Amino acid sequence: MASRTVSTLKFVGSISLGLLTGLSYTLSTLTLPTLLTLPTASSASKAFTNLTTLSLAHIRTLANISTGSFLLAYILSPRSQKHPYLLWTTLFVASSGWTEYFLRFAVAEKAVGARKNNVRRDKKGKGRQMDASYEVLGAASDRDSEGTASGEEMEEDVNGEEVREQMEGFMMTQIVRTAVAGIGFAMSVVGIWGDGAADLVIIEM
């Protein structure tokens, strides 16, 4: 009975880890590059927000299931069958779930640099627009220029470069997660195959 439970846990852990690897790979190679082609920053921001909310919820669920399954399989295994690959796979799965926190600092630094550049460009652009409005349109067009400036400020709340930086950072996180989870998945498959081969040898003997 214990061996069946352990085998079921290994199977569930491997399937969950495979789904996690496939989800991260799909996000990094198909979904996020498609979002980068959207025409407006507001639509890209909304789509990216929905994507991150749903994808992270699924990723964490799969990572928790896989981690718990492999860890329980190691704990419930007999002493002679406590193979180290179960612990190594658990470590890789847990590491894949924390990649976004490891890479957050690098992404934050790039985002801060992009914001500084955007602020400088906006200040220069606004100064030139105000000079041109006073020289060409005169004092009578001040109301129109103020309305235009307020509209631009509303559009600047969704900055295209900042959204792109966030998407690229999330894409890099998914690439790293795919690599880490893929190593763990390969290790689990090889380990389960080795367990089956060992059982077959014992039966033949």
C-alpha cells in the first residue's frame, strides 16, 4: 500500500512539474511576445495585468503540488528507497517558484532607469510645447494647451516603455523558470525510470 502511495505521489509530482515547465515555456515564447505587438500601451498594460494574475496563480499552484508530492514521496518511501533525486527535484521546483523574487532587483533597477529617462524626455517635450504655444498661438490658446497637457498627463499614466520593461522582465523570469523547472522535470523522469528498472530487476531475480 505504501509503495502505491509513493508511486502515485511521484506520478502526480512529475505531471505537475511537466505542466509547470510547459506553462512557463508557453508564456516566454508565445504569449508575451504576442502582447508586445499590441498597438497601444493601455491595452498592453491591461492584458499583461490579467496575464500575470492568472499565470502566477496557476504557476504557484502547480509548484506547490509538485513540491509537496515529491517531498511526501521521499518521506513515505522505505529507507532503502529514499533516493536523493526526490530531494533534488523538490529543490529545483521550489527554486523555480522563487525566480521572480531573485530577478526582481535587476528588473527594478532597469525600470528605475527607464523612468528617469522618461521624466527627462517629458520635461524637455513639455518645455518645447509650451514655448511653441506661446510664440505661435499666443495667450488666447492657453486654454487649449492646458487641455492638451492634461490629456497627455492622463495618457502618461500608462507609459509604453515602462509596460515594455515589465513585460521583458516577466519574460526573462519565465525563461529562467523554464530552465530550472525543465532540469527538475528531466531529473524526475530519469529517477522514476530508474525506480521502474530497479523493480523489474528485483522481480526477475
